[in-house]
Amino acid sequence: LALSYIGMAYQWSENDAAHVIPSVLAKPWYELGVKVGRPPILSYVSYSIDNWYRLDPKKEIECGNIALLQCFLGGQDEEWFILIHIDIEKKAGIALDAIELAQKAVVANESDALDIALTQLRDGIKSMYEVLARMPEKCDPYVYFHRVRPYIFGWRNNPALPNGVIYEGVEALGGKGMTYRGETGAQSAIVPALDAVLGIEHERDELREYLMEMREYMPPKHVAFIEAVEAGPSVREFVKKVNRASTTELFNQSVELVADFRAMHLEYAGQYIHAQAQKAPGNPSAVGTGGTPFMTYLRKHRDETKAQSL
């Protein structure tokens, strides 16, 4: 966490991007990355998942009782932006637990147990949505775009780094310019796991390849969880086979909530990035921190999800 913040601050604190990370930083950053199974760049897990502590150890892990271990410039907007993501990860816990319960119910051929699991899944996703809806409370779009976002860009598809970044002294990289992706919420395992249990499929195109690539930036155990859900029994097929109104309704409620979650994310991308970029022509607007045409991708995510209710 600390090395990643130092590395990104070194890269983006000056007007000109660094094309070489000095060995004193590059070598430990790379070596620690190997140990934790992630590339040497700030990823979502360091930016959010591991970056918090409770103000009151006896109270819940949620906005109002959590603070950051590390930030770049500090201030309400940066802190709130990250804290919202941490709260979403916490709220997702009951949904992730419900995934296992749902697949166990399928194996046991228990429709009633599946209804209970799907109810829990729905409630977990709804809680995530409600937290995401709080983003504008303390994170202003202008401040986010000009003060928060610049520090989390990656090296991929970045006009300031056409040849990537060299990690000086890291023999394993052979002195080549590396083009790692920047921090993005697509590096969270939550939505891919929800897609997996609900059987939400994405067209086999550049977008899907990007989503698969994001797993390289997740903790290996998170990836293993997603893959286990994908390889597990199909909840979607079981719901279709049972053909029970209550079960189908609960299933569709979860699909619709995932679509709503993605729709809100798309709305924020428009407010916090696209609209701000129109006012600042010198800033890239079509490419997100992860190095993708984010508006196109997010819209496609939303539309593909909406189309997959039963």
C-alpha cells in the first residue's frame, strides 16, 4: 500500500510524467508485487480494500466510522471517494455469502433454500447501491476530476507515456517499458462474482478481454473465488428449470439491481469525468484511469446486464 502510493505520487506529482521509476523504488515495488501476486502499480485493493481503519473498534465498518490509512493530497473529497468504495466492499459481504448459499441450494435441489439465498443476495446488492448513491454527499465532481483522479492513472493508453514506464534495476522486466493499467473499480471482485452467480454474460469482445485482464490486478484468492463461482452449479439454469414465480422474481430483482448499480456508475462517470473534461480541453476525456474508453464500456455493461433478466 505505502509503496504504491509513493510510486504514484512520484509519477504524477510533477507536470511531466516519469518515464523511468528509479531502482530504489522500482525494485522493492516489483518484489512486493510478486509476493502479493499483483503488478507493481497502485491497484484497487491497495487504494481501497486494504486502506482503512475503524474509528471505534466496536462499531460497524461503514462511512462515519472508518478513515483512510493513506491518501495523496487529503481533504474531504478524496477521502470520501475512497471510503464509499470501502463501505461498498463491506456491504457486499452478505451478497458474497449468499452466492455460496445459492449454489449449495442448487446442488441440494432445494427451491426454498434458494429463495432464502436469493433474498439475501438481493438485499446485499441493494445495500451496495444505497452506499454508491451517497457519493455526491462529500465528493464534488470538479474536485474529483482535478485533485483526486490525476494520481490514479496508469501507464496503459496514456498519451504522456507512449512507451510505458521502465522499472530501473528490475532484471525480470528486461528494461522494457511496462504498460500497466491504472486503479479502477473494475479490479474489484464483487461485480464479476455477481455476474458469475447470476449467469450474466458479456459479449466476447474487447470489453470482455478487458474484464478478464482486470483479474491480474486482484488478489489471487479473490480471483479463485470468482473462478469457483463460475465453475459451480448454474443458479440461472436451476431457476429456469424450477419455473417458480417467487424464485424467478427474486432472481430478476438481483439482476435488475446489478444493472441499476452499473447505471449509477455510468451516471457518475458522466458527471465526474466526461462533463468535467469538456470544461478542460487539455485533459483526456475518452480514456479512464484504467486506460479504457470508459463511457462506452460502462454503457455496454449496463445494457448487457439489463437484457439478461429471465
